Amino acid sequence: MKILAVSDHESSYLWDYYTPGRLDDIDLILSCGDLKPHYLSFLATFAHCPVLYVHGNHDGRYEEDPPLGCICIDGMLYEHQGVRIVGLGGSMRYNGGPFQYTEGQMRRRAMRLAPRICFKGGFDILLTHSPGRDMVPCTDLAHTGFQTFNQMLDKYRPALFLHGHTHMNYGRGIRREQRYGDTRVVNSYERCLVEL
């Protein structure tokens, strides 16, 4: 399965300089948040596959202007062609805005999904906005990752963990890809193609 992962910054390659057929071989588009709703709607219009998303910490505008033709899987387990995807958007709470959570709140969100995850026998992709704790060299509260995600990776060992939130230009220590145990971790800032 070929997955286009996007987050945080609209890709001019996919938007401003789009050419017909550019998305034809994509099987699934996954957004890790903080993208303009019209950008996701644009991708949904030209892609021949679902566009699934979770909320970023700057996506309060989605409440009034949601991306059309897209599916919000924030707080859900969604299955597409046998691939089980858990969506948990938002960032660490730093100023009380929408889609910001304390560690305890994120843990409770994950626990609400546990019965469905158990029923499905686990999941294949964890789709979030924030990274896991200590996965990126950012020490400010807004970009601190959630320990809850690390615990989910430890317990369920999914094949893929897609996140955004930590832009590639935040510093040389920000990596596009790394491993966490058995899981491939991908920072989907702007756009990234991933094979599953």
C-alpha cells in the first residue's frame, strides 16, 4: 500500500504546481494535522483514495470549516482495506487552545480505544499530530511528545507511526524517519511517501 502522509505545511508540489494524475498511484492519504482545510479538500478532489486526518493544535478552524470529502479519524480506530489505523490528534496542552491535552487526558483518550483495538487484534498504523516522548529534540512544552504514544507502541507494536508537529526546519536533530522498537516512525512534515 502506497501512503501519502502530509502535515503542518502545504506542499507547493501537490497544490500550486499540481499536475493531473500526480496522485493516481496513491492508495491512502493520511494527514497528521495543521493543514488548511481547503488543501485537504483539494487533495480529496483529485485523489482516487480516502483522505483521513487527525487534528493538529492549530486546527480549531476545522470546527467551522471542515475539509470536505475527508474523514476525521481523531479518537477512532478506522479500517481501510484491512489496514487498522488509530487516530489521536492534538498536542500537549500549552495555552488552553482546542486540540491540546495533558498527558492524563491523552492517556484517557487512548484507553477509550483499548476495547476496539483489542477486538481488532491490534492496529497497523498510529496516526497522530504530536510525536512520542523523547522522539524529537524539542524541549518546549508545546512540542514535547506524549508518553502515551510510546506506551501504545510498546504494547501493540504497529508497523508504522506517523506524526507531524515538529517541522523539519526546527533544527538539525529533527529526523524524517527513525525506529522505535519494531515500529517505523515517520515525521510527515509537508509530504512524505510511505510504503506499507
